[in-house]
Amino acid sequence: MHTTTVGIIGGGPAGLLLARLLHNSGIDCVVLESRDRAYVEQRQRAGILEQATVDVLRSSGAGERLDREGIVHDGIELRFDRRGHRIDFPGLTGGRRVWIYAQTEVCKDLIALQLADGAPLLFEAQVHSVEGADTDRPVIRYTHEGREQTLTCDYVVGADGFHGVARSAIPESLKRTYERVYPYSWLGILADVPPSCDELIYAHSPRGFALHSMRSPTVSRLYLQVPNGTDPADWSDERIWDELDARFAIDGDWKLERGPITSKAVLPMRSFVTEPMRYGRVLLAGDAAHIVPPTGAKGLNLAAADVIVLARAFARLKETGSAELLDAYSDTCLRRVWRAEHFSYFMTTTLHTDPDQSPFDTRLQISQLDRVAASPHAAAELAENYAGLPIG
């Protein structure tokens, strides 16, 4: 049997960042990750970091490579009705901006720090259950290196994703879940070609949504709205580029550069929230508690916000003995979660073409995009949400 103050289930960005923040506050913890290190460092997910996420990575000691290799963006472009309109983040938010820096790179940086001087990080540690959530000493049961083991904790943090086991520690009778499944998915590609834009392009088109993003100055990341159940193998490279060309089309001389596609995957779209985010000594963070469609770039940033709130609460408990911030954790996070859910829903439903929508619905979408382009207040609302609302 092993013991620790905080047992963290999940070695993705949420669990790793929390471990780093706890380590810097002198609070012992253990991180249990079911996958191997190579999988965690190669798992393609989010790539946009809010100002607050960047700030905490820097302050935690994980910002050196981010500052060297991350791509700073001061806005996005909305394309609709064959027009383009730029949203200026710093000008509308008092100086905030976002960074392009892939989740894989965030994980690599945090793993390197954790293994060098942090708390224990166990890969290929398969958690089976969390017991005693409503006691003073909950227990995590897991298998590592072929042996059944237990970790007794003061607190357990479930940062183990939507399909993890931590959420099951909350009794069904006390749990409320809210969910929306969208009638479309994203076909995402990575291509070895320099980006055709300086900032992200979000395109509304009668043919469906498209997004032009990037991973580096030489690698482009692009997405197409496709029907649920789409097989990536049904989309040839030529068909993908042709469809992207059609959806990004505007009146002007902009050109989409093409190159070798190195990866294709279909991403389903879902909104999901579970309440509360705490039961007894078990606290949920990140995708274990909430999922957003990727249109608003909130997933990784919401997870970071959760663990920033948690780290502050654990530090307060250590310094003063007060559990006030821990007791308020769920309510504090859920206020921000629901605002991010709303923003992600707004971006998704405004920019995507529902298979069953009427011409009336399409005109409403164009009207809303027109308002963002014409109204400083509407543009500021979008910019403030995209760049990130205050934490806590």
C-alpha cells in the first residue's frame, strides 16, 4: 500500500499541470496514467492556448519551449458569404491573445519536468476503481507492472477523460448530466505544407464548415464538416483539398496551398457536463467533467482552468488549514464551464450547416455573422470568450 496527499488519475495535460502546480506548492501527489509515455506524447488533440493557460505554464516552469516555438495569434478570421472579417483579440480584450502550441508539446514539456524533479508519474498504470470517496482516506485501486496495487489518498482528482473511472465514484443518485450530440463531425487532417494564412480561418459555407489552423510554420492543420459515421478512407487527398478550396472561397486572390496529407481522422462533436464536479474527497477535472465541441477552442483551456482552481484550493488548505476553496471548487468551475459550453455551442451552431436546416436557418446564421462583423460589442463578446474568460 502506498499513500499520498493527492492521487491524480490521468496523465494528460490536466493531470500533469495539476501535478506540477502541486509540486511547486510543496504538496505531494502521485499521477497514474493508463497509457505509455509515447502514446501520451503523440495523442493529437487541442492546439490553441488561452492567455491564462500560457501564463500558468510559464509560472510553473513549463513555458520555455512554448515561448520559443509557440505561434502567437492576435485574432481569427471569419469567412462567410464569400467575405472575410478579422476579429482583433488584443484590441477588443485589452491585450489578450492566444497561442498555437499543440497539446502533444504541452504534455512533453510537463512530462519532462515531472520526471526530472516532480512527484511520481506512473505510466501504464490501469486504474480499476476509486473506493471510499465519502471517507477521509479514499483509495485508488490500480494495476502497474503486472501487480494489483492501492494508493491511499487525502484527495483523489479524476483527470482521466470522458471514458475514465473517476466519474463513477459519484453516486448516480447525486449526479446530473447534460449532453448534446451534434449531427455532424470533423474530418481533420495534418498536411506537410506551410499554412495559407497567418491566423485561423473559420469558414461558414453552404457546403458545410471548414477550419484552417496550423501546428508549425511548415505543418497545416485543417478540418472539414462531414456527416457522422464518415470513414476517412472515403476521402482521397484530392477530394479533401478540392472541398477545402470550395469552402474557404472568397471574392479575392487568396489561395489555399496544397501539400502531402500525413494524417486523417474523424472527430465527433459533443457537448457534455456532469454536476457536481466533487463528491466527498473525489474531484473531477477536464474531460472527466465536461466536453465541448472543438469549435470554440475551449477543451484544453477548460481543463487548465479547473486545475488552476484546484491547485489554489490545495495550496490554501496547506497554508491555512481552510477547505473553503476546495468546498467551493465545483461551483467555481461550473460557472466558467457553462459559459464555455455556451460559447462553443454558439460557434458550432452558427458556423456549421445542419443537414436538416432550412434556408431561413441559414439566413439567421449569416445575419449573426454580419452582426459580429458590424458591431464592436458583438465582436468583443466573441473575442473575450475566445481569448478566455477570467479563472475563478
